[in-house]
Amino acid sequence: MLKSVYTTGEVAQICKVSQQTVIRCFDSGRLKGFRVPGSRFRRIPRDSLVTFMKENEIPLDHLASGRKRVLVVDDDQAIVDMFSELLERDGRFEVRTASTGYDAGMATQQFHPDVMLLDFKLPDVNGNIVCRTIRNQPEFEHMKIIIISGVADPDEIAELKSAGADDFIRKPFEIEHVINRMSEMLNLN
């Protein structure tokens, strides 16, 4: 079901900007909406958001489906196929895939995922390099990154988290656990 009214945080995620940017646009009158009576909270009706996005050439595709975008990055085609099939069947997710760090970067720029499921050992670079590259770009600050790997070394796991990974799940994994963890991170529960 499509929402009819959004919070400034939700608008920030949809438009891929910071919440402060949304608040400034609201306060300056560029983004129409209303304040919740008796509070400082701002709300933006869907039609006002669509108008604002068109005026500022922000793609409407993220708003249209209402589904969360997931980028699956793994060079193991069986894992990619499994995630793609199960997440699409779930109905809450739109899925794209990549098999290298380079492809992950390109897909991130084009697809603007809400969450990335990222294999640590890729053919061209390791996951920590992909994490660092993404975390250096402010427009992806809201994106969640879950590393999935057979790596067991606590120092490597700590390095991944310091590179910007939000979570680490060890292979072999239960697919339900990964989907549940994603749902928690994206507030879908």
C-alpha cells in the first residue's frame, strides 16, 4: 500500500539527501507540507513530494514501487540466484545483482539501494574497499551494508565494521536470518 503522508526522514531516504536538507527545503517553502499540531514535526503529503521531486529532477522510481531496493553482490551465481528469487517472492523487495566490486559501485550509483548484501571476497576487490568507497559518498549514508562471508577472523570482521559495514553474517547462513536482519534494519517488521 502506498503512503499518503511522509516524515522528513522518509523523504530524505526517498530523495537520497540528508534529513537536514529536507527540513531546510520545507522551512524555506520549496517543499510543501504541514506541521503536526502541538509539535515541531513536519509532514509532507505524497502529491507535494511528487511535485518537489519533479521540480528538482529527482527520479520518481524509488517512490513508485514502495518496495525496498536490495543490491546482492556475490560472485557465486547460486547465492545470487537464491537471494534474487526469495527476495522478489517476498514482495517487499526490488532486487538487482552484481558479481564484482566494480559492478557493485556502478549498480549503487544507478539503483540507489536501501541495503546491500555484500560478499567479502570478490574477484576484483574485497568488501571492505567497496564499503569504504560507498561510505565516502554522502548520498548513500542511509544505505545499509550487510557483509556475508566465510571469514571467521575477528580482526577482519572488526575491519569490515570500521570500513562501514552495518552487520556481518557468516557463511553458511540461514536465508531467513538474513531476510529478518534486513527487515529489522529497514524497519519493515
